Amino acid sequence: MKQVNFKDIEDFCDDPALPGEVTATLQLEKGRGYKLSLSSGTDVAPVVVSRNRPFYFSSVEGALANLVDVPNLSRHLVIDLSAFGMHAF
């Protein structure tokens, strides 16, 4: 799966050729925020903005507000904190 431009998320999720439900994942990166990616089946597509830079939300609340109305997007949101390891908690 290729990368998805943030402005094209709705079109991407509406694609009937996708192998399954689309799930959004937020991966926390210290100092940057939550990097967004979309997955369907075993394929993962990073969400990007201009010049193919990763798209970041500053908060989980901001992500929810922007993604809640996207059609065919799973209502389950994955928040990946693995970059911090268990010692962070």
C-alpha cells in the first residue's frame, strides 16, 4: 500500500478495492505529536502532507475530531506508544 495524502483520506477509505476495514493508527513521537497511518488487511499506508512529510496531530482529541466523520473508517483507533517502551509509565 502506498502513502495517503491527508486531504485524500475520505477517498482512500471509500475505495471498494481495499481488502478490509480501514483502521487509523496514531504513533506517538516525542516532540512531534501523533503520526497518523492507515491500515487495511496487512497493508499500512503512512498519511502525509506536502512534500511527503508525515502528518502529525498534536493530540488524540484533535485526531478524533478530524477522523470521526471519515466514511468506512473503523471506529477503533489504535494508539501506538511502543516508541517509549514500558519504562515511560
